[in-house]
Amino acid sequence: MQFPKPGSPVRGSKSGQPLMALFDLLGRHWAMGILWNLCADDLMTFGNLEKKCETITPSTLSKRLKELQAAGFIEKEGRHYRATALGRNLHTTLVPLSELSVAWSEALEGRGLADGKAILEK
């Protein structure tokens, strides 16, 4: 199973700095959404996750689950998946970043910058 690993070249870092490897993994389609859903509900089956993620394809879900499991952020117990302690720690670390992103979005909207056009017009 290939997934971004610290010390190996990843998107944005030839040396594979740990933070860049983590961003590469989390930047993959649906990776954060899967982790977010698993942290919201303790145990979820593949089918439950597929419903929660709404637009995810089964092949993408399967691939991301394998990557996140190989990376140590989730684990499989029988037919169920759950976030590991490391995965829950990551989620807890990302919550303030999520809150900051909402504040950033609101600030851009308040300044008329939500679509980016206002920047180009100045």
C-alpha cells in the first residue's frame, strides 16, 4: 500500500518532511472527510461510511480506508472501522484549523472577496 510517508518524496517536499507528508495524505480526495466521520461516530461499517460521505465512490472509499489504516490513523475491527488514538489526536488538532477556516470564509465574504473577483478588480 502506497501512501505519503515522512522521509519519502511527497507533493510539495522532495525530502518528505513529516508535515508535508501528512498534508499530502490528508489532501487526498475524501481522506479528511472519512477521518472526520469516524471521529464523529465511534464504529462505522463500510456501508455507513459510504452513506455519511454521500458522494464518495466505493473504490475511493476502499482506497482511502486502506491508506488511512496503513498510516495508522484508523483501524478495522471485524466489519467496522474506527479512528485510532493517533487519528483522534489528529482530529482534535484539526478542529481549531476548521474553526479558523470558517472565520476566514466569513472575513472574505464580509470584504466581498468570497469569489476572489474583488481582488482582481483592485
